[in-house]
Amino acid sequence: MDSYPTVAPLPGQLLPTGFGLPPLPYLAGLALALAGVALAVRRRDPEFGGRHVLALVPWMCVGAAGHVLSVVGALPAAVAPLFGTPSAYFTTAAAAGTAWVVALAAGRDDARALGLAGAVTLLPAVAGVVAYGIANGTLSPVLPAAGLVVGAALGVGVGALLYRLREGAAVAGRAGLLAVAAHGVDGVTTAVGIDLLGFGERTPASRVIIEFAAGLPTADALGAGWLFVLVKLAVACLVVVAVAPTVREEPRYGYGLLALVTAVGLGPGVHNALLFAVEVA
């Protein structure tokens, strides 16, 4: 649920502004890549646990950075369609999956290798975003970075409180805390972009929540983003509680669900922070 510079929505629009599948050759290539990765993983039938969820964090950030580079027009034309919306998710999943398959084939600590490969890939992606901001004289990372840190800390705190109140949810462990923190990052960075930097929300459902908060008597004191933050954290907590039994009974599938929940929060949240750091509303 990431935020872009304000763009007027089309009447009745349900999908986020800028949503669109890539051209057919790119879509076919991504489908083949994902199918190949899925087949290779299925043949090896590896375990997937909390460590793997954590190892995917750099890859989620890679997708976010790549999408920012696409949005600002800093990617070559031949590559840009791979990092649109929603193709950035597919591209990142294919790349991370390939790295995981290679790590499994090497017979090493696959989670550690997966995380290291993501971190190495992330460095040039973030460097590209920073270079764009410097070249255009728009680099201003303080508020976006603060939103990133505050959102993560708030999410971890709320997740820890959830574990105290619902002991059954604690089986999700660090992966569950990460899922809540990811949505805290998305919520707080969105609020920073809207209330402090003048950006607008591009996702219709999120925009409804924000516009509702903007019409409350609290708007002058609290802004319009606070309700969105609360909703994001509440939904993330409910999902962790719902997924916890699956983590206990079928860990591989439960942690897989938590990885997905984390990705749809952390990816947009990191995207927000990076975009707001280099773009002017």
C-alpha cells in the first residue's frame, strides 16, 4: 500500500494508480521463470522456516528499490517493465527463488546464502536510488528514514504485545513479529508521506481510510495518516493470529504465508521511504 505523488483516481477505480501487467513477452518470461523455480523447489522439497522468512527481507527491499527506479524513470527501457506494478513482485520472487535453488544445489546453509545474495543485490539497487536523488538535487532522506525506523519499532512493539495477550500467536516467533513490523513500516511511511511531505495514496481502499481520518475533528492535531497506521497494525496482528495454527501444524506452509504477508507490507513500506527520499511531491 505504497504512496505516490498525488494522482487523481479514475471514477470507480479499484486497482492502485499505475497498476498494469507488463507487455506479453515480459509476462511470459516471468511466468516461465516462476514455473521453473517452483518446479525446482518442488523436486528438492526443502524445509522452509522462520530463518528463511528473515532471509527474504533483503529481497523484498530489492523489489521495492527496483520499483522506485522504475517509477522515477531511472531504469533502462528494456528493464523497466520488470519492475512495474505488480511485475516487481514477480521479478523479485523469480530472482529470490533462483538464488534459493542455487543455494540448495550447493548443499550449504540455504537460508544464510539466500539472505546474503539478497543483501549483495540490494546494495546497487539502493545506490541507484540514492544516485538519482543526488543527480536531481532531490535527496532528502531524514523524514522517510525516520518513518522507516519508527514504523519498524512500533510494529515490533505491537507484535510483542500481541504475543503477551495471545500466547498461541507466539509460535510464529520472529517471523510473526517481522510481519507486524512490515505493516508498521508501510503504515508509518505512508502517514509521513501524506501528513509531512505532501504525497497522496494511490490505493483506493487505503485512500478511503485516510480521507475518513482527514474528516475527523482530530485531523488538525493528528493528521490523516494515523488511522491507516492503526488499521495496518490491527490487520497484521489478526493475520498472525490466524496463521499461527498453521505454523504450529504445518510449519513450511505457515512460514510461507508469513513471508507473503511480510512482503506485501515491507515492500510497499520500503518503496515509500525510498521514493519519498528522492522525489518531491
